Amino acid sequence: MKLLLHPGFHKTGTTWLQSQFFSRSELFHALYTHQEIDDLIARPHDLDFDTERVRLEIQSRRSRSSGNRVDVISAEDLSGYPFNGGRDSKTNADRLYSVLDDVKVLLTVRSQKEMLQSFYMQYLQRGGRRKFTEFVEYNCEPGLFWFDLDHLDYSRLTNYYASLFGAENVLVLPQEYLKRSQTDYLRHLYHFASGEDLPDDFMISSRTPVNVSAPASGIPLLRLSNIFRRAPHNPEAVGSLSGIGNLLFRAGYHFSLKDRSARQRLAAMAAAYVEGRYEQGNCELQRFCPVDLVELGYPL
């Protein structure tokens, strides 16, 4: 029985893949939900992680598979939590290596400039209040961790998975490739995972993106809403005024006045942090990717 491991990255179409492709029971068998993966792999303390128990649990779950379907473990959190710099990514990879055999590893990525903007919008969605430059440059006190631009050097984690499972068993697919040619993207993915061709009559029921970010023009409203709206990055918000916060938050998702200029400003700020930083890493990433990263907007 084949097993596909998809540990992320975040904001690369992972939810769409899980809901529209990995959910197709004639092709795949999703072994666990996000919560189950978190409980089994990511959540346990290093001193509590029981390798043998987890290995036996996965074997038991896989034994329930039938036919030629590809078993899938897919959860973007396995690539590390972005807002602590992805510092748990290696720990998760080591744990997965200790409990899995004969695995194909899929890593999905997105151009660094776009990813940086998307992470900032996700930070606001989860309650953050800092301006973009403050978000990127924030320096925690010793013992605490925050977002780290090095997390966007995908080659670091990709090379590490290759060192564990073998370079021939690692595939990188960019989100931009999915947008450009969904059919080719899915054919590449399925052939890599199964060794077989995707059925000619295969159809996707929905092409609609999920978890779409708010417009850049809504950023001021989102930051303002988080004074009152409790969320993971702002649990101490003024809860008694949460109605106001929720109203402002919804307004931020629909505020499109001068959005083009707001998007251009945000993109320019992101470009300034990305320029000259990821070329070497993207060159290393290219050997795992079947399409030209330069054509998709990645600096090499």
C-alpha cells in the first residue's frame, strides 16, 4: 500500500487539495484529520512522544485501507508553525521518519513575495495588530520566538526530507503551477504518489479557492478589529466589545476601496524583504520541482 506524506507548506492550496483531491475515495484514503495528526505527531512533548505506539497506531489505521488507493497524511502544520519561525518543522520530520516506511513526500510551495504577504494577512486574521514592517522585524525576548524570514527558504526543509526519505521520494509543487494548469499539476502529483496515471475522465468538482485572504485595502480595519476581537494572537482583546470587533473584521473582508494601490504597496514592502535572499535556496529547490520556477516568478 502506497503512502503519501504532505507536510505543507501553509498557504499553498493545502486546504483545497485536502478537500477536493485527497478526499476522492476512489484514489486516496486520508488516514487522519488535522486534529488527529496534531494529537498524534505534533502535539506530544519531546519527552512524551512514543515512537512505537505511534508506529503501531498508523499501521493499524493503514490496515483498514482497501484496493489500490494511496494512503495520505496531509497537514500543513507539520511543516512548522509560521509564527514561531517553523522551529518545530525538523522535530515533526524526525518523528514522521521514525514511524513511517516507504513514503513519498510532497511539499507544496509559493513564491516568497506572495507567501510573505499571505502570512501577514493570516496573522491579522488570527488577531495580530502589528503593521507589516513590525510583523516582519519583530524581535522577541530570549526564550520566545516569532516569525522568521528563513522559514520561507523552502529548500532547508525540502533537503532535510530528502536526507531522510531519499531525494527520489520528494516532490515540490508550486501553487502557481496549480493556478496555471490544474490538470497537469494533479497528474504530476498522482503519478508521483501512485506510480499510475490519473484517469482520463477525472474531474474536480470545484475550482473555487478556499481560505482566501482579505483585500489589502482592509488591513486597517482588520488591525482595528483586533483590539476588540479575541483570536489566537490576541486572546486578551476587550471581549465585552467583541461584537464591534467582529463587525469591523467582516467589514475588512469586504472593504475594497483603492485595493489596487493597497496591494501594490504591500507587494512592494514584501519585495524589499525578499530581494536577494532566496535565490540559492530556490536553485536547490528546483531539482525537486518538475516545472521551471523562474517562469512561475521565483527568483533564482
